[in-house]
Amino acid sequence: MSLTFIVDRDFNNSRLDKWFKEKVLNIPQSLIEKIIRKKKVKVNNKKTKTSYRIKEGDTIKVFDIENYKSSVIKKNIKYIPSTKEKNKYGNFIIENNENFIVLNKPNGIAVQGGTKSFKNLIDILNNTKFFEDTKPYIVHRLDKETSGIIIVAKNKKYAQLFTSLFRIRKIHKTYIAITNGILKFKKKTLIDNLILEENKKKIVQKAISHIKVLKTSDSYSLVELNPITGRKHQLRKQLFKIGSPIVGDTKYSFIKNKKESKLMLHARKIKFMINNYKYEFVADYDTNFNNFIKKKFKNY
């Protein structure tokens, strides 16, 4: 038995093995390599290698893979949003065009599903009118507890473009945070070696962020943050290290067993350029964040 596929635009210039994993069978890499090595996959009627870069319009034939189906890795169950929930997320859209959307992510929802987060932004968006003829591509992330601007691509071309722009630091993000304690400086560059634990190994990563103090009160500081690198929990860790953890942060804080509010960290602005056109977007504070600012920082 054989299966025939025509490569679509989203997989142009993708590796054959990556295409196979997503479009045919989600099986371990070693099995994919074995199938291709045994000439059970042909591109335009020619045998090829796992690393071959396929092109839009290529014809791919897959032969005799029925016996491998018992080894398919079960995909995570998708979160199915209600109609009310799908309509609700339409209110958070800041920009919507043929290649990407920009939205103001609410506090409390994960960007994608995981072991600790079933409900997630990507599964919700995938069921909305904004992705009727395509699917959402993640190009960067925000913590579940962080609100604010996030970009989601609508096709693989722009997903790769945004990924490249983030990698070469051509996308500039500005965050606003409310921290515990009064910071004594006006501006500063934070440079730290942060430790990331991954698969029981400790990885040291250099983290750089610019910080500007906008306002202080009796026991809080309102700060603007511009991360240069993009490490996991970077801003939360760096503010904790200087003794001024973010309000509402129960993971990186000296204040134990006291949750004053939701995490007071908001992705406020994002700027980038594509084809010599400048894009700049601003995300409004949610009611909780806005009320906290008004309460703690008079006349701001």
C-alpha cells in the first residue's frame, strides 16, 4: 500500500524527516530514519535522505508503513474552547493580517498545552475565525502568569521569519512591572548568569536586561524593562536577584505564603521591521493591573 502527498507552502524548504513526523506518522526519529533508509519514502519518484529539503509542489510517496502504526506516539488531547470563549478572545486582538496576529494575552492562560496546563491560547486560537484556513504557529512565549503582547504567525514562512528576527535580536520588547521595594537607581543594565535546570542538568545562561524606574511609592517600584536576551523567567529572576521581586510572583520572591495579587508583569510594547516597514504595537493593561497602579502610585 502506498500514500501520495503533495508538499504545500507551509513545508517549503523543510527537512523530509520533519515533514514525515508531522504529516504522516509521529514516531521516534530512529524509526523515521529506518523507513527512509529502506527506501519506503520517495520524493518525485527518487530515493533521498532524511535531511533532504523538500519544496512546495514536490510529490512524496510513502510505501508499506502499516506495521509502524502501533508505534505512533499519542498526541496531547487538544483543548476545545466554548463558543463564548472563542468570541471572547476576539476582543484581545490588536492586529490581524494575512500573515500574523498580535494579541493582548490575558493573565492566567498558558501559550501552549503541557503537563500542567490543559487550557491554552494556541488551541483556543486554532478554533477561531482568525485561523479558519491555516493554523497558529508559536514564535515566542509569555509565562502563563504574564499578560500582554504576543505574536502568533499564520503560516510557516512568517513563523520562520519571526523566529529569525527574535534570534538576531531585531524584535524589541518592553515590559512594565510592579516590584516589591523601592529601587534607588533611575536606570541600570542588569547582566546575570542565570541557571536553568533541564533534564537534571544545570545550564548557565547569560541574561541582559535594561531597567528604568518610572515611579516609586512607600514600598513599591513601577519599572520599565527591555530584555536583550530571551531566557526563561529572565525578568522575574533578575528582579529577584536585585532584591526587588515582582509583586504576585510566588516562585521568585522573598515573600513566602503571601500572594498580594496576580503577577504584576505586563508585556507592554513590541517593535520590529519587515520589508522596510516598521511595526509597533501597544497592549493596554487589564483592569487588575491598572487598578493596582492607580492604588499604589498616585497621580501616575
